[in-house]
Amino acid sequence: MISRLYLKIFFTFWLITALIIVTTNVVAHWFDLTPDSSISNQRQDGNYEPARRLLYQMVGSAINRNTEQVIQDLRAMPSWSTQYFYVIDADGRDLLGRPLPAGVDELLPRLTPSHPYDRIREPDRRIFGRQVTLNDGNVVNVVTVSGRRGESESDVIWQLFINNIWPLLLISILISGSLCLVLARYFSSGILTLQRATRQIADGDLSVRVSPHFARRRDEIAALGRDFDHMTARLEKAMLEQKRLIKDVSHELRSPLARLQVALGLAQQRSRNGGNVNKELDRIKLAADYLNDVISDILALPVSDNGGWKLDDTLDLRSLLETLVDNYLPEADKKRVRLDLHTDLDEALVPTHGNMLVGVFENILRNALHYTAPVSDILLDLTYNSKRQQYCVRICDAGPGVPEEELDDIFKPFYRTDQARDRESGGYGLGLAIAQRTVALHQGTIMASNRPEGGLCIQVCLPTPDGISALPGL
């Protein structure tokens, strides 16, 4: 099926090309814009009529020929062209035996060796004559007329143009049409590919990709295809994350709701029997608190990659880490854990929005305190990477660590390692997911690694204000 865009591109290019070809040939032929036209115009007056141009062309053709050759040339020419010129011998007869038009007899006596050129100008036509000596010594008079009576003098050139140039024009237009056809197909094919892909996305197929179709192209359409694939990939990822989040939330809320229902049933049963329901009420409170915390953490999850806000504030990472160390020092003392902060920086300013980053480092430090072994050290290291223009914070505990194959999974919502399956001790599996998305919104990175001597390290790298402005697209 041929699209309207394809036809519009094809016919627009073809018509413009054909118009340029025809106009250029008409103008060049009509106004004699040939390479030697400037020389001819310099030796003539301002009235350089079409019949005079035809006269010079005929004289130029005959001057190096003999009489017999001129007669053969005249007989070989089509009748539509010979009607505009005559070659007359010394006896006043046309070499083809044709009757001479009116006015020629008046012009011939004027043509002499001393005055070889003359003309007669009438209101509706022009007659030009030139005496020529052929290479066999015979003298002939070449006479051109602008046309028969009642015709415009421009008919001479028009007839010559139509009958001589139209094959060239036809070939040029057909060649340009073929090239425009290929060009139109080239341009419209990419747009049609994008159109089909858009329809597939509208039908719910987010796995469609168009970049392979533009592998050999390096133009804006190919760039649009790559942007289209990037958009589709992000949409697919967002949809998968949304589905997974809904599934995880449903699973996470089902357990406390079940505990609520069981505790309520036991409380109702004991209440009817006059028993003490305080234990069941405590269970109900714990389950309700758990639901409230889960819902609060779910609402804290950033909902998009850009968050809908700007990094319009500044935070000093050194001051933040020092404050967190002071706040968690009592809890660390209970486990006889030492919080060791190392940095050579006087300050480490990064762009932020509100207090979003406070929750990131607070969650990481709280997890480190929870999992680190008693009587151990938690190392906090703040450094600056001048090459990447970013500050990096590394928090390492002395806990059991995480299996290597699960290091990336701990940043997924509701994910828990085998060592943290207990909800009373392992949290809800949302803290690191929130941290990962928040760091991403700050154009930073977060990653986990195991220490060789045992323990888990979480590293967060955040760009400086100069690093933010140097990022692509910002």
C-alpha cells in the first residue's frame, strides 16, 4: 500500500525537478544563453531577434561545405525546419527549388561582397540575409525568415526548441522521476516503519524496536529511530517495574492483612468467652503498624526518572555524614561498633532537592549497623573523583555480606536476601530501592560489593554542580 506521504514526496520532488529542467532549457534556448552568446551579442546591436540567431547558425554550418554538400544537408533536414531558411544561388534560385517568400527578392540585391549582411524588418516578421562563399568557390545567399505571415517571429526559435529539445527533456524528466521515486521511497520508508511501530505500541507490544531497520542510515530519521527505541525501552521497563511493584505490594500486604484477620478472629472469640484479648490487640497493633510503614515507604518511591522536580538546593556531604555518625553513635555503642569517618575534604557540595539525600545515607548506615557484627568497625569514606567531577561515599560494614549473584537485586523493591527474610529484622525491602531511585534522580550511581575480609560495601557517587552541567542532555 502506497502512503499519501510517499506520493506527496515523490510528486513534489519530481514536479520541482521537471520544472527546473524545462525552465532552464527554455530560458537558455530562448535567450541564447550558450557559451558563445556573449561574443555574438557583443558584435550585434540590441535587436538580436530569433531569425538572426538562426541565420548565424546556418552560416556557421554552410561556410565550410561545398554546394553539393549543402544541398544534401538541406534535403536531410525535416521540412518543419527548412521552412524558416533558404539557401539561394547566384541566379536567385533556392537550392531546393522552392519558391521564395515575399520580401526575399527585395533583400537579395543588397547582399554584395562588400556588404554581405542586411535585413528587412516588417511588423509581423523579420528577414535576414548573409552572403557566403562556399569552399568550392560558389557564392550563395543564406536567408532566414521569422515565419510565415501571421506568425510571431518567436515561432522560429519555438519550433526549433520543441522539435529539437523535447527528446532531451523527456529523457531528463524520466531520469529525474526515477531518482525522485527512489528518494521518496528512502524518506518515507523510515516514517512508515515508525508508524507501524507506533501502532504496535498502541496495541500493547512494547518490545518493538526500529533501530535495526536504520542500521545503514546516518541521518535524522535514523536518530529519530534510536530515540524512539530509547523511549520504548524506558516505557517497557517502566511497565515491567509497575507490574512487578503491584505484584510485590499485593504479596507484601497480604501477609499483615491475614495476620490482622486471624488476630481479630481470636480477639472476637476470646471476647465472647470473657477472656483477655490484650495479646491479640498487640498483634493487631503490630500488623497495623507494619501496614502503615509499608504504605509510607511505597509512597516514598520516586515514580519517574526525573521526579518532576529540579535540583535547586545544595548539600554538604561531609556535614551530612558527620551528623549521621553523631545521631547513630548511641545505637553503635550498644553493639560496641565504631563508626569511622575518613575524608580529606573540607566540604563536598552536591546539588539536591530538599532532604532527599538524607534518607539515602541514613538508610545505608542503618542497614550497616543492623547487619555488622558486634565489636566491629563501620567505615565511612568520602572522596572526590576529579576526572568524573563527582563525590563518592563508601559505607562498609562487617556483616555477612550478600551473595555475588544478588548484589544487583538488593536494589529492587521488596527484595530480601535469605539472611533477611524475617520481616521483623530485615525491613520491608524498600530502603535500598528508594535509595537507588533517589540517587538516579540526582544523576548519580549506587552500587554494592562484598569486602574480601567479610562485609558489604555500598558506594554512592554524586556529581558536583559542574559535573551535572557536563552531563549529556543537561
